[in-house]
Amino acid sequence: MGTAGDEYEYRGAPVITMKQIATETGVSVSTVSLVLNNRDRGRVKSETAKAIRRTAKRLGYHPNPMARSLRTSRTGMLGFISEEVATTPYAGAIIKGAQDSASTRGYVLLTVSTDGSDREPEQIQALKRYGVDGFLYAKMYDQVVDLPSPLRSSPSVVVNALESRDRCPSIAPDEYLIGYDATRHLIESGCRRIAYIGTTQDLPAQVDRQRGYEAALHESGLSKDPGLVCKVGFNQEALDTVGALVDRASPDGFFCFNDSRSFYVYQIAAARHLSIGRDISLVGVDNHPVMAETTAPRLTTVELPHYEMGYWAARKLMDLIGDSDFSTLPWPQTRAPLPPLDAEEPTRIHCRLVVKDSARADARSR
């Protein structure tokens, strides 16, 4: 057996103990324990801590969740409650991000999908019986939610949504900047009559993306024209509405609420013999794996930060649980920048504009 606090686990390789790391670096086991449990700040010299972490990584050291559970009275499990997130191709990245984040501290994720059913309270109680240390409550799309009452007594973080009464931290895309950045890109491409193709759904994202669109127009001295805005659902009615807007207002640029609605612009452009990327420019939102990669020309789009939201939320949850001081842990390299844990709440992530071929070359050359 190892010394007190000496946590390790088998991974098909020789057991690596804190004592071995201490011997390699020439320090005490207690010093190694402080560093590997992220309690070294102000106690261990920075260079010594770096040497210990380098040695631990080189030797392949991993904490043992069971040993830590006995020491901390925690189970090392996080509950992830989703609403169809697990079965959605790109939103499933939320789970991947949360898993990667949890694993940095030896936590595992227990996931249930409620599918919007009445069984949600029952599934929450099931996770509580497993003794999870805290909860991630994730939604399919950005919306305002009430944290379920069974979660209000536990550390919780809302993912891809806004908690209506700020009962807990939340993380979601910065919808305003999505609209602003997309419209700004079209303006820099040389567009001056930019249409907004929105959704008929009553969503916070709809309101904020349109606000960002209007702010970018105003900042550039372009007038807001209600005739360049339409909100559509799906299928033939949506296609007819977009076609009527094109015939009536002759826009030279389009910002679409999502990639799905940009497909109507592709169809109308083909019917009107307009070349996307030359005659008109187009930006969508989602970076959907089908729409963004199979269209021709390829769609310029704003990528929603699903992985980043999951990663940040899990780290925030572990911080709420009081697992360790995360100030010494680096953030991973991600496609969208991760905000600090102490960012203003509700926390928003600035999404990445993925520039491809559907906007004029002017902006791509800048």
C-alpha cells in the first residue's frame, strides 16, 4: 500500500505512486501530494511544482478516484442531465467537453437524457442515489430555464441556457456577438444591403442575434431596413418568403439565424442565377457538419462552442464543489476562447467565425 494521500490507479501499466515521483524529483511525498492535489499555491516553489508535474506526466501518474473519495468524502462523479443533447450530432460535443474537463481531476460523468419528459425528477433522484457531487443541466438550444427544484440544494451549472433567477452559474454562446460578427464580416466583404433571415421561434438567441446584426449596421453607417428582415419556419413557405424578399429588396448579403435557413438562400440563388460568393454573400450559424461542408460554395458560418461550454461548465462545477484551486491549471487549446471561472455571470462564450467560400473574397484577404 502507498503512504497516506498516495493516490494511483491501474491502467494496464505499472502502478505509479507519489513516493516514486518524490524520489525522482528529490522532494517529500507530502510536497508531491500538495502539488498533485493543486494545493501548492503559496506552499511550494513554482519551479519545484513544475518539476513535480512534469515528472508525474512523464511517468504516467493518474489519481485514483476511490482513494480520493475516501479522503474527501466525495464520490468523484458528476451528473449530466440533457435534453436530447446526447443524440444530437454537433451538440453532443457538450458531453465530450464535460468528460474531458472532468477527467483532469479524476471525475467521471453519469449522463441521463430526459427528452423533455415528465421523468426528469425521477432521473435526477436516480443520480442523487448514486451520490453525484454536482449536476450539469444542459439544454438543446440557448433558452431561459428554471433550475429544477431537486437540483437547487446541490452544486449545479446550467449549460447552453440561462437560469431564469440566477440560482446557479450558467454558460451559453454570446448570441449578440454572433449577430454582430457575422454582419460585420458581410460589411467587410463589401455588402451594403444585408438581409437577416431569422426564425419564427420565440428564442433569446433570435432577439440577441438580430440586435447584433442591427448594431453592426448602425456602427457602419448603414440604415436598418425592415424590408430586409424576414422570419421563417421551414419548407415551401419559408422558401417562398425568402424568394419574395430577394425579388423585392435585392439584398447583396445575408445573415441567417442558422445554417438550415441559409439553405433557402442557396436554393433561391440557384433559381435566380445568382452566384453565392460573387453576386451575393452569405453567413450562417452552427457550422453544422452537413450544411457547412456539403454546400457549394462552402458556407461561411459561426461555430457554436458546444465543446467549450461543456468543458467550462464541468470545471466550474468542480470549483463549486470545492475540489481544488483551479487557478494553477491551464485551459486547453480550444477553437473558441474559454472565459475565466470568475467571469461575469451569466457567462457567455465569444463564438468563432469560420470563414469559407460563401462571402466575397474582400473579407478573406484582410
